[in-house]
Amino acid sequence: MTLDDLGSRICILGPSNSGKSTLAEAISRKRGMPAIHLDQLFHLPHTDWQARPKAEFLRLHDEAIRQEQWVMDGNYTSSIGPRLERATGLILLDLPTATSLFRYFRRTLFERDRRGALEGGRDSVKWDMIHHITIVTPGNRRQYAEMYESLVLPKIKLPTPADLKRFYQTERLDD
């Protein structure tokens, strides 16, 4: 399965800090399609990750998925049904929890212009996020794996950092 096989509306799912936004931006550059970061739709800009009202998020989400082309990163399972119905392909990142935790600390402590960040926001280390990555994410991984197996659309699973790196190289996403 190649990037071209995934079509013009690609969902990227996976644990927090697994590289979804970075991959979405790389695909966006390569394919000339808009990258849509669900974190930016779910949270208010210029805040410390304050959620929008649910109805506003769902309206923004539905507007985004109606576009003819997109690469969309983020999970937000409350809206995943309509997104997957419109999607032409799926990429599942299933990187280890230790990788996600390392990336979380790296991005919050050292990265200032990360892909998918909130406009006007600044990341900081939060116990809630550490808890989410280490405690909540393992259950989510099982849910994403089951979803991945049940879907009939074109899909790619990248379970290790080496697989993700190989995908970047094969698809020439790092050009």
C-alpha cells in the first residue's frame, strides 16, 4: 500500500505525540492538499488547550470533512464516524508509549513551532497529559487496532518509529 493508494481524503489516527501532525504536514506538502489538525478545531486558539463548545467543534469538523481533499490528523472518537465515512484512506500510527512520552517532553520543553500547535498557545508539561499518555492510551490503542482491522478502506499501519521513518523515505516525504 502506498500513499497514492490512500486517495484524496486521508485520516491519520494514533496515540498522542506519535507524529500525526508532522506526518499530516509532510503529506500535505507532497500532495498539495490541506492539512487539518483536529486539535486546532477542538481547542480555542490563544488558550492553554481550552476546549471549544462541543457543538462548535462538530460544526468545524463537519465543514472540514466536506472538503474534496484533506489529510486530517487526530482521533476525537466522538466525531470519527462521519470522518471515516468520507475518508478514502487511513494511516494508523501505533508507536510505543515510551516514544510518545519522550516526544511529549521534547515538544513541551524544547519545540517552539511544532506542527499542529494551537495558534497563540504554548505547550507546557501537564500531569493530565502524562496520565493520558501512560494510562489512557493503552486502551485507546486496542480500540484503534480493532477499528483498523474492521475498516475496508485502503490503510497503512506504522507500529514502530523505524516503520514511520521508512514510510517517510519510501514516499519521499522528507524532501
